[in-house]
Amino acid sequence: MDPSEIAAIDAAHIWHPYAEPGQFTYPVASASGVRLTLSDGTELIDAMSSWWSAVHGHSNPRLVAAAKEQIDRMSHVMFGGLTHEPAALLTRRLLELTGDAFSQVFYSDSGSVAVEVAMKMALQYARGCGHPERTRFLTWRSGYHGDTFATMSVCDPVGGMHAMWGPALAQQIFAPAPPVMGARPSEREAYLEQFALLIDASVAAVIIEPVVQGAGGMRFHDPQLVAGVRDLCAAAGIPLIADEIATGFGRSGRLFTTLGNGVVPDILCVGKALTGGFMSLAATLATEEIARGMQPAALMHGPTFMANPLACAVAAESLAIIAEGGWERQVKGVEAELVRGLEPLRGAPGVADVRVLGAIGVVEMARDVPMRAATEAAMAEGVWIRPFGRLIYTMPPYICTADEVAQICRGIAAAVRVSGEEIS
């Protein structure tokens, strides 16, 4: 199909995330390694890992081989009453990577659904514990957990992307946004004291994005804060749900931001990098205590494509790559280059903050970024980014070389310059 025909159909008929029909898009012809090739031949480094998922790069040969082998055997079979080797293999690898902290795994189609499932688990656990009155969730502001209705209810109700839905959503309990990374111990203690006061008789569980808050603002906080929340949940006898869909499998420099910092949540949500960005799959893991305490014992959820064999086969191979351990050296290298390339932007016109953690680099502007101008400034440097709100950021594939990360930083610098000019 001719690129102009693709663009015309897209502009006339296709919705894109958080965008009105007809807004600017760029047709992609192929993707390999860390690069996207547009229909006009332009090559761009995918500095977003295609929304934080393609950690091993695009068209990774091992993932392609796993997909080809599985598709010849069985691409899909219902999971109701049936099972298969890819699901069993993936489950074993997931439990091993999480240090056997969990006993049960539920597979779903997306991160949003994984969080919905976690919330159902918590509600069924409350029933099983004899507390049907526990129907609400406690979280903190600046969070994001997905776009489905239950998940929207635990996203930031004012500054988040779902504020317009407020009256239609379940009313949850929100603590202030957590103090940022590097906060004094006294600040963390004061915050936790305030957080504890919000755990009332209606709370079924606490749900947070540990250490890194993603689409709600790309904010970082100290692991000690997560440990403090863990202690509060234990004292109150309620589950802690950790949404590690963005951070799981090494993105922050730890394999998981909870387990890697000595915190074991009761329920863990993973996705995005689970398949190395090859296709959609997510998982919700629960401890034995949660699984045994749920009433009814059957989890009341069942996606049509649950544990899709093709996705499970690719995910199992993706986790095999992770288990080999190369990610740790890769992420440390990316982190060092991001610090080197982005730190000089601190103090540039319009820049409010610069922060880096693992393979995450963020430049926060004083005001909202002109998305198209900033995007195309980065593209002129051969880099694909997707700014939002006041944030110009990158979550590159782990396999990026030092030169490629340096190019990403040049692209971000170009976006910052354009944005700074508009802001000033």
C-alpha cells in the first residue's frame, strides 16, 4: 500500500491513543534492532522501546524463532479447561525470576487488565477474610494504572489523563503524591504517618507503582518509601498490589523495583517487557496466602485470549534472555550515557528538572511541551520520542550502544530547545 494511502486512511478513520482523529502520524514500514524505518526510508532510533516494551530490540532473532516455532504448532487455544507447554514454561520462568515469592499466575491481554485482575483478587480476598465491607483502594496521586474503568479509578483523579471520567468512576482514596527520590528520612516518615491515617475499614488493598511512577508524571521515589507502605499493609492485614508493568524486568536497574529492594508485594502486575515488546501479554502474580484466602476460590475473570500459546512462547524466550543476566550490564551502560547526555540540559531555558534512573531519562519542562514541534525536532536528529504534558523522556531498548544513547540525547536536546523557545 502506498504511504500516502496509508496516511489518508489513518487520518480519515483511525483513532490513536489520546489523540483526535486526523492528528499527525508517521507510517512505519519495518522495525529491526533499535531502529524504526518509516515508509519514506527515514530511520529513527526507537527511544521509547515502543512504549517501554521492546527491551531486546525489534525483531530479536530469538523471539522471532520462538514465534515461528510455536505458530507452526498452535497459535491459539482456549484456556478454559485446557493448558499447554508455553504457559507452563512461562509460569516456571516467571516464578523463578521472582524468587518463588508467588504461587499463582493469571494471564491477560494487557497491563490494564492485569491491574483489573489484581483488584478483583484483592476484593475476593477481602470477602474470604470475612470483610465484604472492604471495597475501596488506597493509592497515591501522580499514579497511572491503565485505561479500563477500574484502573482509571486508581489513576490520579485531578492531574491524570482520566480526570474527565471522575463522576463515572468508583471513588477511591488518594494520598498525596509521594516525596521524590532523595527525600530526607524525616519527610518519608511524615508521609507514611499521613498515609497510615487513610487506611480505614473500607480499604481492600493498597495499589502503587513502586519507585517509578510512569505515565502519571515520570516521578521517582525512594525504595524505603515502598518498604514503609509494605509495613503499613501488613499491619492493617490488607494486600499490597505492586504495578510493575512499566518497571518489571530491569527497566529501573533492578529486576523488579519491589523484590530487588527487599519488598515482597502480595500481588504483582507485569506486562510490557514480558514479551520483549513482541506482542501483548500481561500477568498478575499472587502469593499463596492471597490465592488461598480468596472467596470464591476461582478468580472471576476469563479473557478469550488468556495465556495465548504464541504470546506465552515468545514471553518464555524473552524471560530466558532476561535470566541470562545481560540486561544488568546493558541497563547500567544506558544509565551512564543518559546521565552524560541529559545532565547538561539542566538549567537550559524552560527546563524544570532532569532525572535518570536505570534505562529511564526524563527532562521535565516548566510548561507543556509543543508535541509536534518537539517530536519533529528529535526526528531531525534521527530519534523517535513521544513527549507528553511537560515531559520529554526516553526509555530506550536495553541493547542500545553508547553511540545510540548519545544520539537519543541529542534528539532530546533538540526537542528541549524547541520547547524552551516556545515556553519563553
